[in-house]
Amino acid sequence: MVKLLKSLAIVASIGMIFILIGGALVTKTESGMGCGESWPLCDGEIIPSNITPELVIELSHRLVSGIVGVVVISLSILAWKYVGHIREVKFLSFISVFFLLLQALIGAAAVMWGQSDFVLAAHFGISLISFAAVFLLMLLLFEIDQKFDTKTLFIQKKHRIQIYLLTIYTLIVVYTGALVRHTEANLVCGDWPFCTNTSPFTFSNFSLEQWIQMGHRLAAGILFLWTIIFFIKVAKHYRHNRIMYWGWVISLSLITLQVFFGAMIIITLLNLGIALLHALVISCYFAMLTYFVLLATRSAKYEKQQINNSNTTISSIK
């Protein structure tokens, strides 16, 4: 059964990536109304008669989301039943299904009734949380037969807090990036890193779209610097722990790529392939952060147990 669960988890994780990239593709190609105001059917038909590129993109995204949804629900039910004794499994199973269904409902509501750009921008972040939950379920399943060992890793409290805050802040940055896409503010600033490099501090004539674009760049820049600073701390305190050290090497590499692709979007005038890579990299970066959140919660539990044991020992001596 564990072998089957592993296979399901791998398929579900890959499928969730396709959902994330597919959603970004729908937004970037403005294919959200490719099937008209009809959901789950396309133009009210099972087999659409009027085929357009936008319809193909939107319908493909719906089909992939439906298939992957069945896989994720199956994985969650089976994981709950057979490995639910593992501390985090039931919580992650619930989160993966709940947020997957939530993003589907938001997508359906946007098609049938319309939504503001500020609501639609939350769609990608919601899908991202579901993806991260599925990703962590996969890692937990591979821990069962000790493919890798994290039991010896202890993360200090001050570093655990930073991991939690960094993860929450990343979701905020993701939201601002999605808002850039939904408000069509991708190319309102022709230069990079400033909106206009010749006069970088002129804000008085900014439009709403330019404020959204530059707000996202500022938020992303802070995330980049924060990741660098935290990596330096990790290199200092956890140099000899492979999972912690190399995990943050990967995280730093991902956020560096994210900044690079963000700049290339402007330089290439919104090249579709670059834009999709931009969405993929931040998804992988967020997944890495949630893994460290998992490890941090384990460290917190271990620390609490040690304190309780110490208090018990002191009480018995008295």
C-alpha cells in the first residue's frame, strides 16, 4: 500500500504543478473566458462546436484540474486511512483537498459571475497551498522507509520563527505577483529594476497599475534579500546538517532564478515561456519553505517534550 501511495503522491505532485502552470497560462493568454460563462461545460456543450485557441487552453486546464483533483482526493483518503498515525498526515490530507476545492470554486465563480482582480489574484496562492500540502505528503511517505532521515535535525526557536514569517511573507509576494497579472500591469514599467531607470524616484505620475507593478518588485526584492540573510545564518549554524544546508542552497538558488526571470519578463516583453518559468520557480521555492515549516514544527514539539521531561524530573526530585 505504501508503494501505491508513493506513486499516487508523485503523480499528484506533478499534476499540481501542471495545474499551477495551467492557471498561469490561462491568465497570461487571457483565456479565462475561453469557454464563455459556462462551467463545467464549455459554451454549454459537452463537445464544443466553435474551437478557438482560448477555448483549448481553458478547457485543457479544466480537464487537467479535474483529473488531478481525483488523484489528490484518492491520495488524501488512502493516506488518512493507512498512514494517518503519522503526525502530519491527516492535517495535510485535509489541507490539500480543501484548498484544491476552494480554488476550483473560485475559478468557477469567476467564469459564471465574474470577480474583481483583487479576488482573482488569490487563486494562484490558494492552488500553491494545495500543491505544497501534496508535496509534503509525498515527502512524508518517502520518510516511512527512511529514504532520508530528518530526526536528528533540530532548528532553534529564533530560526523557526523566521521560517514561519518568511513563508507567510512569500504568500504575500505571490499575491502581489498574481495581482500584476490580473490587472495587466506586467509591462506598465518599461525598465528594470526601476519603473523608469532615468528617473527612478519619480512617483507622482504613477498609475494604479504602475504602483502595483513596483509594489510587487519591492516585495520580491525584500524576499530575495531576506532569503540571502537567512541562508547566511543557516550556513553559520547548520553547516554540518545536509538537509538544512543544502535545502537552503536550493531555496537561495530558486529565489535567485525567480528574480532573474522577473527581470527577463520585462526585457523580453512578456515572453510566455519566461513568464511560465517565473510561476514554476516560485511554486518550487514555496514548496521548499513549507518543508522547512514542517521540520520547524517537529523541532518545536521536540523542544516542548524536553521541557516537560525536565519539569517532570525536577518535580520527582522534589
